[in-house]
Amino acid sequence: MKKIHKYIVYIAPILAVGMLSTSCVKDLDRYPTNDVTSVTVYTTEEGTMQAFAKVYGAWSLSEGDVAGVDDGFTGFTRGFFNLQELPTDEVKCAWIDDAIKGLDDMSWDANTGFVEGLYYRSIIQIKFANEFLNNVGNSPVSEAQKELMSAEVRFLRAYQYWVLMDLYGNPPFITEEDATGKEPPQQIKRADLFDYIESELKAIEPLLPAKNEYARANKYAAQALLARLYLNAEVYTGAARYKEAAHYAEQVINGGYKLADNYRFLFNADNHKMTDEIILAIPFDGQKAQSWSGATFFVAASYNDDIAKLVPGGVGLNGKWGGNRATPTFGQLFEEGDRRRLLIYSTDHMKNLRDFTQGVHVYKYVNTNQDGTPGSHGDFADGDFPVFRLSEMMLIYAEASLRDGQVDKGKGLAYFNQVRQRAGVSAKSQISLNDIIDERGRELYWEGHRRTDLIRFGLFTTDKYIWEWKGGLENGRAVSPNRNLYPIPSKDMLANSDNLVQNPQ
């Protein structure tokens, strides 16, 4: 069984206690009303570490810490996956749950469960971060510990603000600098939020170590998020920043990481061993961090009993929910011999969106270890969710080299071909932007990139790229460009109507 980061051990009792207030965004800046307040938590080293664990733990676990929203909808990794993948060619879900209503066919609204759940999950982690930063100064821990933990917490907050900026555009905004009280937060413009995230990451980068405990942010995680931020800067602000994207991607590439020999091992039960390539992961554990939103979701939703029998090496999990599979259009991206093609070709069509037997089934996520043994628990999976991997940084540099004449094209091609070499497919003598978007699809599928990538390439809502059930038609169609952003949840619009302006739908 894997050694999981100690914040998982801390987090279960803390979630149950409800250390911080758990209301929705209107109350983002309020103090708690329960007995375990910041006044007592930060008076001891143990309490401070529990508060620190709470900020990290909100990334992986949920225990009713977002009031008024079904707990099953608020786990970060499940919500992020659904919003980034279900509207694209990479994933279609057979279920008819209200939580995912409209995500497959791009007809969601402000009441769709996961549109609401991910929004509040990001907000709650920001809230916990603000509370920690407001109070850690009073803790008896050493100044060095305070500086390091504060830098990590600021990273987590910056990451969640990036999520909100990317998916919702103009979210409510508050930091530890704002006075604590009952006033609802103001809305921030997307371009201004970009500037804030950029400044925060640059400020904490030198404060973070090159190496940290597993599943804790290091300086390369900050650089990786900066690379991703700059790659999409033209979408977020209207101004391209590809040279900066290449710079920070190369900082990570030169940080001592290397591509794993076996692509499959990056997504199995003991992928915590793959730290040569995985820069940062959100940890889960079948024994100590049981969740329906993390590794268990990724594995269980990918199979029914019939599909599971076809998976080389087995699935390693009892539950098989029969939900997610890819479109035939996506399956066509892969070349013969590509070791990343972890696909079972069931049908070359998807006439019935709700028929799980139709489409292309994916066995990227399994609950088996590198030695073939099953994970630690038959009902809850062990695998961790990779937030940043080295191959993403290589492909960011390659894309930037095509978009900005000041970035070394030869080096970009070399990085691109290193990714292909690991996959067992032939190198290319030259590449185009079409090669980039296709390679990102083959390398990063089902990791929460596809929606953002298709938007950057002008393919998400337009008729330049069509897949099954895009826009609600079996053969696909273009949709309104308003679908490039998700709506702010109706509950928050009602609660903070004086400050929030809804995205066009």
C-alpha cells in the first residue's frame, strides 16, 4: 500500500468538525459560528498543521463542507473532469443524472449540478486558504514553516482562481487582505484575475522548494501553472504571451524530471511512484482517503462488467458504473502502435448517447498496481490525479515555438518528438498547430485539458471541428460562442445579485 501524504490522516476529523464556515460564496469572508474557531486552532502547532491540511484536503475530499449543494457534486477532480471533458470529443456519459444535465450536448444551464459543484469547490478552497493566511501569523510554528506553508496555500488559491477564470470567466474575488465581515464579495474581470494569478505565482515561486513532500507544491508546480496560464493568455486577456509560456515550461523541463518509460503506470493504483514525470498530484487512497469523486470515479465510471473483462491486466475495482466512454471521432486520432491508445473500439458510431455499449471505451485509469496486483481496497481506488506532468510542459513549449517566432522551433520539435518516442510512434520532421492539438489529445486525454485546448484552437464551439453529439445532434454541429464559458450558478446570482453579472448564455 502506498505511503500517502500525512494531510490525508489529518483531514477526515477536521472535515467532520467543520473548522470553518461552510456557506456559499455570499459568505466567503465570514468567520465560523461553531466552537472550533481560528482563535483556538492556531494557538498550537498541531492545530496549525490541521488547518494547513484542511486547505490541501479540500482539493481531494468533501464531507458536506459546501452548504446547500449535494456533496456528491462538489468533489474537485470529478467536477473538473466533467466540465473539462464531457462537452468535448474525449468523453460522453451514458447517464441521465441532473448533475451532468446538458454537459454532453453543450446545453447546460446555471442549475446544472456539476456547474454549481465545481464553482463552490473552488470557492471553498480559496476560502480556507484566506482563513489560513489571515491567522497563521499567530501560530507558534517557526517562521520558516509559516513562510513555506503560506507559499503553498497561496499556490492552491492561485490554482483555484485559475480554474474559476478558465471555466467561469469573471468570478467573485476576495483575499486575506479584505476586511472580514458580512459584505458579499465583488466580481473581478477575467483579465484582472489573470494579472493577480500571475503576480501571486511569481511572488511565491522563489519561496517554494525545488523538492517537497509528495502531493505538496514545489517551485516547479508554480512554474507549470505559469506556463499553462501564459499558454492561454490570449483567451483570458486578448494578448498573446507564448514566449513566457515557453520560458516557464522549459524551467520545469530542466528541473530534473524525465518521461516515464511506461505511460500506463502514470494512471494506475500506485502512480505515486511516478514522481520523475508527475510534478504534482491530488492524492487518493482506498483505505485512508475514500471518495466517490477521485480515483474511484475515474475507474468505476469507465467500465461495465463486459468492458472490464477486456482490459489487459484487469480493472482492480468491484464497482463498475458504466458511464464514460469516448466518441469514435476521438478514437480516430491515434495511430497504430501508439502505446497511449488505451481504447476498446466497441462501435464506430454513437447513435444513442445513453447507450454505454456504443462508442470507444477507455481503460486509462485502473485500480491495479505496476506488478499487476489490485489496489488496497476493492471498492475505493488508490490512484492519484496528475495535476501537472512533464509531457504537458514539453507540448506547451512545442506549441509556443509555432506561435511565437522568438521561441526555438528546433527545440520545440525535439520536445514534441520525445513525447512521441515514449508513445512508440515515429518522429516528425516538422510540425503544425494541427499536430499540436492532436498530440495533446493523444497524450493528455481524460486529464482535464480538452475543453481549454479546443477553445484556444478555436475548435470548441465552431464548425471547424465536429464530433458526435456536439450541440445536441448525433452528427454534431456548431454552437454559440457563449458556450466557451460556464454560467455563474443561479444560487450565487441570487445571493449576490448586486455585485455579480451573469455570463451570456
